[in-house]
Amino acid sequence: MTIKLLAIGKTDNKELKSLITVYVKRLSHYINFQLDIIPDIKNVKNLSENQQKQKEGELILSKLSNTDVLVLLDENGKQYDSVAFSEYLQKQMNSGLKQLVFVIGGPYGFSEDVYKKANGKISLSKMTFSHQMIRLFFIEQLYRGFTILRNEPYHHR
């Protein structure tokens, strides 16, 4: 199985980029992982929130294949603790799916078309974080989940 994280817009902060790279490298020891950055839409000042969500949604959907399982990182999604999230990952791997795709949306969330295509929603917190920080938090949680599955000492119970 491959896990892909789609995210809108680049990460400008060098420290965050560096930490993301650290966890992507660590994660590569457990699973085929891809971080796919969708460039920011140009001239957003001329677009309404809905138009921006629609354009971002089209870009997100263009990155998917018919067999992908799509999970949105959304404030209204299901919340897991780290152990339950590792169990969720194991269940996905056991299901035989080819690619599990998680998506971090733009500043206004997702278009209706993306919500319709989604197979699920996960919330990392009730709090709001920048989309750049969510990348780091989510990739670290993926890494943590795999160390839990392998009974490695990274996660303290």
C-alpha cells in the first residue's frame, strides 16, 4: 500500500520543511509514502471563497485515481488517539487497497465535489492549525502509528 498526503500550497518556513523531511525519511522505513504539494492558485484575490474551493477541489480530484481511498483532514472528522489511529492504518493495510490518500485543504476547506468523493474525514484536533503545521503533525502521527504497530519505543503508553 502507498500512503499519499496531498496539500495545497508550499511550506515557506525552513524549520518546518526540515522537520517534515525528517519524518518523511523516517516513515519511508515502514511504508511507501508520498507528499504531493499542489501549488497555490494564482490571483485568489479575484476569487470568492467558493470559487477558490472549487478550483482547489478540481486540482485535488485530478490527482486521484479511481481506486484511491480518499480521507480528508477536516475539523469535523473523526478524532483518534495515536493508538486508535495506528489500528485504523492497520485496518486499511489489511483491506488490500492500493493507495490511501489523505488531503489537507486550502484555507477555506474543501469543495462539495471533494466531500462527495471522500471515503472519510479525520480531525487531528478541534483547534485550528496552519496548513503548513498540519503537514508536520500528520506525518509525525503516521510515523508514530507505524512505530506503535511495530511495538517500537517511540510512543510511550
